[in-house]
Amino acid sequence: ETLRDLAAQHGAKDIVTRLYGQEINSETYAICKADMLLKGDGEAADNIKGGPEWSTLSNDAFPRQQFDFMLANPPYGKSWKADQERLGGKAKISDPRFIVTFEGETEPSSLVTSSNDGQMMFLANMVSKMKTESPLGSRIAEIHNGSSLFTGDAGSGESNIRRWIIENDWLEAIVALPLNMFYNTGIA
């Protein structure tokens, strides 16, 4: 409704909103799907993928698909070692979501982070789904803890993700949220 209101204020007509989602937690997935069905969005509910086999990192439900707006609250401080192993191990990951070639360089660089915290991998996944051929591009909002700003040595996956975003001028803002804003955690 907000997107339709904004579009109308700017003279746009016929805006179409389609929701897509992927959730590994069975309960959260079921709640989302049930909520959509109860609200009469049954057709859109088919775009929600979930359950233990639908890990965003090792089983991309929407390969080669690009989006206008993306929102995520990836788990932070949670190991993604099992996903890393399913993808072939840190040194052998060839998924194009996690490999880039920086301007002026000929060799590709890995965006694969250390296995003890996968939140930056979720960011790399979403950035890989940005619309690059559209004048409006895409917008991403992700909730991270502060470690995304400083983890990883120069040349590491974490550092390469930050470099990739900065060198392409994709960072619009970093907003610090207050403590105790999220259920069951005091993490800022």
C-alpha cells in the first residue's frame, strides 16, 4: 500500500508488487506462508520458499532473479560452515554470487567470509540480485550487528564485500539502531 501511495504521488500507474522470500526456519516459514494465505495472497505465497533444505546460502531459491527492493535480517554470529561444505568448501566455492572481478583487475576475488559468521554472505547474496541494467537500480536494507563494519583482514571475503559495495557506490547509509530493539536480544 505504501509503494502504491508513493507511486501515485509521483504519477506512476499500474505498480505491481510481488513478494518473494526464503526462510530456513520451519516455524517462521510456516507462519509467513499461513499469514499470506489467510490474507488472501495465496498466489504470492507460492513465492515463499522454506524449511531446512532452503538455506539461502547453499540453496538459492531465486537464482538469476533480480529484485527492486530487498530486506533481510540475517543471523549474525551464527556459523555457516555446513553451507560452506555444501558449496564445496571455502577454497572451492564457485557460486557466481560470491565471486567478483574488481575494475582494473583480471583475476576474480572471493567474497567468501570466515565460516563463523555468515551475515556478510547474506549481503553478498542480495547484492548479486541487484538490478544493474535499470536506471532505478535496486535498494537493499539489511540488519547487521556492528561486526560487519570491521571484521576480516584486507583481502578477506568480508573486506572484499565492503570494497565491492564502496567501489560501485552502492552504499547509501548506515543507520545505528538502539539497544533492546529486537525481541530476545540486547544486541544493537
